Amino acid sequence: MKTTYKVGDWVFCEFKLQQIEQVEDGRIVDVSDGYFSHGAYSLNDRCFPITLQNKMLSEYVASCSDRLHKEGNNSLNYPDIHNWLVNRWVDLCKTVVEDVSQKLRKDIGVFTNTILNRCKELREETYEGVKIFRT
């Protein structure tokens, strides 16, 4: 069943709660969280209805993203990391099979922890007794 959206509807878009600002020919073209707007030719592939499952999944992925921003490194490739997280979040929201959902959640956790552990290792790296990165 295809969901029909209209201006003013609330959805999860890229794991954030956002309101639809503009729809053209059935395509969501602009959403806003009240602070920032996000627009594209079509955001339908990354917008999902508000359900308890989508809320929990969105909060989980958002918490992983927040951890990367808080504990990571300023030089991380945040655009690509964000796209990776969004793609896994979309897969999660489309998944109704619990085994697949658990595997995807685990993959996101491993991805996040691997990046954070590598950042920690890099912050502790020294050369000739001098720390390479400030902490």
C-alpha cells in the first residue's frame, strides 16, 4: 500500500521528525524540522510515516549519529557517514522481518563503534613522543 502525503503531514525523513512543506505530483519535495528545510526532486524514498517502530528506529540511528558528532573527530567525512546511516535507516524502516531488522541495527552499531574506536586510536597516536592530535 502506497502512502499518500500532503502538505502539513509529519513524517520521519532521514531519521528526523519533519513536516512536509511542499508536495508536487505526489512527490515530497520539501520538508522542515522548524529550523532547517530539506528539499529535493523527491524525498519519498526517505520519508516514512509516524509509527512506533519508525520512531524507535529513528531514535536509535539518530543516537548513533549524535555519538559520532560528539565523540568523533572534526575531520570525519560526515556527509558520507550520514548517507550511509540514512541508507541503513531506510532499509530498517522498510524491513518488517525482525531477524533482518536486528542484523541491520547491529550493523549500524558496529559501524558507529568502529569509527569511534579508530578515532580514539588516532587521538592517542604519537610520533617521537609527541601526540599528533590535540585532545
